[in-house]
Amino acid sequence: MNTNWARLFHTIEKKERLIIGLMSGTSLDGLDIALCNISGSGAATKVKVKNFKTVPYSNAFKAEVKAIFSRKDADLQMVCLMNEKIGLIHAEMILKVIESWGLKPEDVDLIASHGQTIFHAPASLHKLSDYPNGTLQIGDGDHIAVKTGVVTICDFRQKHIAAGGEGAPLAVYGDYLLFSEKGEDRVMLNIGGIANFTYLPGDNDAAKVFSTDVGPGNTLMDQFVQHHYEGLYFDQNATIAKAGVVSAALLKELMQSDFLTAQFPKTTGPELFNLKYLKAAQERSKTSSLNNEDIMTTLCSFTAQVIVDAIEKCFGDNQKPSIYMSGGGMHNPLLVKQLKEGLPNARFYTTEDLQINPDAKEAVLFAVLANETLTGTAINFGDRAGVPSICMGKICLPF
């Protein structure tokens, strides 16, 4: 038998697997690396996060990724080359981090790599009738597998699209396995570049579970800061936004997007919510002369409003969901304050209260998806568009 497959079969048969989950989001701040002990599969999945680290990207590397990120005019040669380079850089980061944790590559059973999204194109966004949903994550899994010597599972989103989904959000699969709780209606709210949430009903009925993007999380704020403040990539502690006031006129125009009123589940990205979108809203609202602080405050309020509206659409005004936050946006004190004011009946927590580091959550979820690729079966989410009942990921062998 091929030794790679023998190793895989051995991994499948283990009671507990050591899996590294990787996540690099649209904020481009770095690579999240979560080392997870995972046992069981499906509803019996148990996860213990042994170690976690975010390895920051250099400014030069960020610039290279940004040059091809969310651009219809991206240089195809650079897309090709960065697919390989990102894989190699991620592999180097993994090797250094596991060495610092006192491990060798042969101690690790699997690597689960999300890759770096550079373009997301659901049909609802591209509106080209002859073309399907599409998405592209680069950072080749074979390069990671060969350089680290560890079996790597990657490219999770393509199966989702092939089975009728939009390729995002995928959190529904891991959230359901890890965080469902009988008797408690939960919202697993992730505020990354795009804000999304998973609804987990208290009756644990998988057919009611769904995950959806709701609109911009940090992406517009981050893009604005990067464009107007040299050397800054985000508004740390909302320092800029807290110095401004909300422009009601601009906020009203920012809310004028068909996406925001579309039915769940849905998906979007910075291909829609970008500086061009902001500029158009400013022109319509005659607010082009606003100072930077007021724009940032308004963008923060925009993110809060789309999240509040989406959760109210799901629950109504009077119910009391438990909201568990994760993602970079949970560190924005102004945004969190606005969410709590907008949802006074909700109870707010972070996934730390569920024994999962909120900054590690997305990387952990991909480790769980990789575990399901090898040991799980398709979860029946009912016959609903956008939530295919599948296992995901492509297997890349070291040699």
C-alpha cells in the first residue's frame, strides 16, 4: 500500500487526532494557527485547543496579496505565482510555530488549510446568467504538504459550490458540531472582514440551522484606514471612530443595497463592500466633505446596523438569543457597544465562554472540517438551498 494512504488510514482509526487548523482572512493581518486535539466525529466531536498563535504578515507580503486581492484586473501571472508563494510561506510559518511548541512535523496528523481568499463571486453578486457561483482561495495545499511532510486538507469551499452552495459561509458545519446546546437559542457571530452568523436552535434540529453573511464586518473600516492612514491597517481600539460622530445621511445611503434585504442564507465580500461603494454612498448623500473621523464612526455604525437588523430578522424584537462573538470585530469597543445598544434583549458572550479562544475559532472550525473529511458523514441540514449536506476538502499528500 502507498505509505501516504497507510498513514491516512492509521489517522482515521486513531481515537484522537492532532490537527492544525489554518485561517487567513480578508483583513490580511496574519496566519492563524490552531493546534487541536480532536476526537470523534459528527455530533460526538470533541475539541481541545492545545496551542494557538497568529503569525503576522510582513507589510511587504501584505502589499503583494493586496495587489491581487478582490480585483477584476489582477495580474494573472502574479495570481499564479502567489498561489505557490502563499503555500510556501504558510508552510514555513507552520514549521517554525510547531518547533516553538516542542513538536516535530511527524507529531501532527493533519493540516487543515483554508487558504487566502482573493476573490469571491456568487451569482447574486456577479449577475452573469451563464456562469455559476465562484470563489478562489490560493495558497496551494500540495506545497504545504510537501514542505511540512504533513497530509494537508484544503480547498474546502469548492465542494460547497459544487453541491449547490455559494462557497460561504462554512461556519455552519463546525458551529453545529461544536456549539449546539439543548435549550438555548444561540447566534455564533463572527465579525471578520465580512460579518456572518450561524443560528443554532435550542431544539438542536439541524434542519433549522443556517449560516449567513449579513454584510460588512471590518472590511470597509479597514480599507478606509489603510487608504487614509499610512502604516495603519485597522482602527485599533476604535481610536479614530470614537473621535467622530455618525452622519445619518451617509448611514442611510450605505444601507441602500439589495444584498442587505436579500433572504438568508446569502454571501458577499469586499467585491461589493469597498471604497467604491462608500464613495457612491457619499455622492448620493452629499457627504463627500466629511472628515475621516466622522466617516469611520459612520462605517462602524453601518456594520453594527446590518448585524442588528439581521439578528432581529432571525429572532424578532422580543426573544433573548445568546450571542457568542468571535473575529477581529469583537475587539472594537465602539462596535460592541453599538451592538449591545441595538440588541438590548440579547445576552452577549464570546466563544471563550465555550472554551474556544475567539481569535482561534475560525482556524479551529477548519480543523473540525478536516476531521469530518476523514471520519465524518454528511450532516442532514434538510433540503435547503445554500446548505448542502456534505463533507468538504481536498487531500494533498506529502510525497
